[in-house]
Amino acid sequence: MSRSDTARPFVKWAGGKRALAPTLFAHMPQTFGSYFEPFVGGGALFWHLCACTRVRLHDIYLSDINWPLLCAYAAVRDRVEELIVRVGQHIACHTPTYYRLARRKFAVCEHPLEVAALFLYLNRSCYNGLYRVNKAGQFNVPLGRAAPASPFLNTTAPTPRSTQPAAQVGHLAIRIDEENLRSCARALANTTLNCQHFSCIQPARGDFVYLDPPYLGTFSAYDKTGFDRAAHESLAAFCMHLDARGVLFMLSNSDCPEVRAWYRPFRVQQLNAPRCIARSAHARGKRCEVLITNYPCADTATP
């Protein structure tokens, strides 16, 4: 894959790992079989792997419990040109009133391609690029007011990458980055996509799993079911199960006593990670988190 063909995350996602992707890559096992990412979200590590020409991924399994997100991945992979047209149509109609109508339509829409188009339109026109749902599973983020820098909606390039006109409300301008979506489609061509619970993946001995759940004690309203303490305990038990089967795993989470206790049998390293999505600017910055593996890797410590 050439530099110009390098795919980048096409959604903005709370807890996204784009800034940390090189560090995560450095801590991956040198060799492994299939690649699994059951909390794919923005998929930053997967996209980073796609850009590394020395990495040859074979069987790739990306999944998440968030159905609209998986609709977007599937539409990019299978129907990217249709998706570009549909998102462009939403952007061309963009006003505060249209945004509210689109949000209501998104809550009841069942057609996967239209769900994907609405998801991407809302993701980039909503407040701070946040995806959040209420207990009924309805997207409830208000309209954004700042123009987001984005590989999907191109707001900064001097020469637009889109044949679609930009829509602007106040100082919010959004435009489709068609080039990146097409690059993402090529990168996703041979992936298996599933909307499922993390425990449904079936890796074999020697396969590698990267787990990036909603962090303990932080935002987790990506889905109406949330991700509470019991879910974290279930995930820790699942990692024990993976280890017993000879599956290699790497997991990101908050650096707190509970997480360290749950994963005591494994290797733990503290990382300082940038926080890119938060309710206020002063809440963004760096936070401490841990990277947990069941195999030796560089610079691993257990303080």
C-alpha cells in the first residue's frame, strides 16, 4: 500500500487510539496467526497495521456490539461509492433543523446503507464528534459548533478531496474525504465484520486479539447496554480463557487498582495517553492507562 493509498480512521471515536497506535504496534507480538479486534471502534490500530508495508495480515476479524458502527464499516467495504453519494446528500441538506430530523430518522432506520450514511453524517456534524446513546439506544448528541479536523470530512486541505460541495452552519464546515473512504474500502476488502459481543470471537492458538473496551470509570454510552463493572469482570475472565487456550492478547484500560487486580497474572505497563474527546477543552489532555499482555514485549513493567 503506497503512502497516498494509506487508509486512516474514517470515524471519530471516544477513546480512539490513533495517537497511541505506534506504541501499541511496538508492543504487539512479532508473529501471530489471525488478527481479532472485538471492540473495533475507530479501528486506529487496524488502520496503522494496514499502513505498515512490512506487516502481512491474513485473516482479519473486526467486530463491535454497536450495530450502526458495523453498518458503516460494511458499507465502506462493500458499497463505498453508494455510501459517498448518500452521505453527500445529507451534507448538502445540512442545517440545524435537518440535523435534528436526521437524528430522529437514525433512531428508527433499519436499512444498513442508510444507517451507515446517517451514522457518518451525524458523527461528523455532532458536538465534538461524540457518539452517545440514551438507555433506549437513541443517539442524543447535539449539533456541533466547531469545524473538526478529520480524515473523513476534509476541512483543512487546500485542495478539497471531494466532488461534493461543503455544507456550512455557523463555522462548522463538513466535506467528504472520498479518497480516504476508497482507501479504507480497499483495506477492508478481505476482513470479516461482525456485530457481536466480545465473547463471541473464536480465536485459535497463536492468534492475536487486541481488546480496547470502554474504560473502567469513564464514558461507556456507545450502546444502550453500557459497559459496567460486571462487564469488566467478565472481560477479565474472558482474557484468562484466551490465555489458557494459547491465544495472544493485548488489552488497554484505565490505570486503577481494580484493573491491576483483575489482570495480576499478566504483564502490565503504564502509558500516558492523550484524551481527544471530552465535554470541555480543559478535560482533554493526557491520562494514565495500562497496556496488558500475556506475552513478553519491549519495555514492559509492573510497578
